Amino acid sequence: MSYSHWMLIALLALAAATIRIVGLLAGSAIRRSRYAPILDDLPGAIIVSLVAASLADQPGPGWLAAAIALATAWFTRNVIATMVVGVASFAALTNLPV
Amino acid sequence: MKQGAIAFLPLALGVALYGFAFGILAAHVGFPFWGVAMMSASIHAGSSQIVAVEQFAGGAALLGAALAGALLNLRYIGIVASLTEILRQSPLPVRLLAIHVTGDENWALTMSENARDPKIGAAFLIGSGLVSIVTWICSTALGALVGSALPDLERFGLGFAFTAAFIAMARGMFRGRRDVLPWLGSFALTALLVIAGMAKAYAIVFGATIGVVLSALQRTLRT
């Protein structure tokens, strides 16, 4: 494991512990403040941006596989099913003999 | 505590499958199984770990990868805050243990059981949380062991597994019509910035920010 691998674990662990402790000490006050909705809005906005960033430089088959994954996620609401169907679609679409 | 541990067992299966899949991806980015186990034990937050590892794999700067993972974890401020009442009578070391072993699934289970029977509290939370974290550590490490033994998975589109996982997470977070406009804004801006040549880590920050701003604007216009 390289220095970067170690540092990623250390930084994430520090952040996770800090966030949980802030929640324990000041969570109620934050939830009553006018900034509370940002905590609810942020995760969705980040995830959607992550999807966009990973698709932006993909050719057409990647977008098609993403659409198939989205349909799977929409109806199953299941992470594993979406990953399996998404990867299988991506592999099939990008390896098509065209 | 035992009651919480037993009640969590059916949910542990879902945690194990997700953990196994994450472990395979993490091995692909160069984490050994013991490194993955250490990461899972010290962080215990699936979506945060998967986002950070994906950013790391994509060549994002270390700080950017950690920041992306940490931001996604901010919801735990609210999750832990909601436990205030349940943990009120526990001593500090027990509280600290409880908030570390709390994950999305055992939190939801504890809250719903507590609503049904107010006697269900800290012990149930910790019992279910311990099963959750042990399952998470073991399944992610096992996934990494299997992942490191498998040959060149990129050829079979493994990298796309991250994208698919994010799509599934987005589905779980979708709260209805009020998310449509902010999410379209986030998606479009991020994609345009990446196409224009901006580093992905920065594009994601701008994209997520516009989503939060659009959500706030919508709320202001409604009231």
C-alpha cells in the first residue's frame, strides 16, 4: 500500500469521526438552523455530479449502459442489481463486434 | 443488545453483498485486503468509501478524493443528531462506540423499532451496529481478496460498476419532483465542465454547488 493509500484511509477516517462527533455535540442545533436543508440537499447533488463526471468522457455505449442501469435502479431500488446489470450491459455494448 | 444483533441479521446480508462488491473495486485500485479491512473498520461508511476510492482511481488529487467522500458523509450529522434522545443516558464512551457502529441500515432499523416500542434504545442500536460493522469489515476484505486474485477486470467493464453504484445511490436519494431541476442542473454543469476540459474533482464541486443553490432557490420561491 502506497503513501497515498494510507493517507486516503487516514483522512477519510478523520473526517468520518469528526462528522459523527459534530453530530453528537451540535447536531440538534444544526438541524434547527436555517442551513439544515443543505445537509439534506448535498448528498444527492454530489452523487448526480459524480454520475455526470464519469459519463462525460464516455462514448455512446457508456451512456446507453447508464440508461439501462438507471432503469434497473428505478424499478429494483437495489444497488447490487444495478451494478450487475450496469456492468453486464457496459461489457456487452462496448465489446459488440461492429 | 442481543435483540438488536438478531434483528439486524437479514439486513446484514445486503450489507455483505454491497461490501463484497466494494472490496473487489478497492482491490482493483491497489488496496490489499488488510488495507480494505482497516478502511472499513475506521470509516464504516459505504457510500463515502466507494466515492473516495472511485475518485482516487480516477487520478483525482488525494485531498479531492477524501473531500468527495467526506462531503457525502455529512448526512451523518443529521443521523447522529437524531440519536440524541436514545443515547441521552449512556456514558460518553458508550455514546462514542454507538455513533461509530451506526450505519444507514441499523440506524433506520433502530429508529423504526424505537417508534414502535420506546424501550428499544442504545443497547439495540449498538447490538445491530456491531453486527453491521463486523459484516462490513469481513465482506469488504473478502471482496478485496477475491478481487486481487481476478485478472484484468477492467476489460469486462468493472470501472463502470462505480457509475452503476452511483446511479443506484441516486435512485435511493431521489425525493421526488423537487429534486428534478437541481439534479438536472448538477448533471448538466458537471458534464459540460468535464467536456470543456476541467479536472473532474473541481467539476463535481461546481456541479454539486449549483444543485444545492437551485434547491435553495426553489424553496425560497415556494415560500
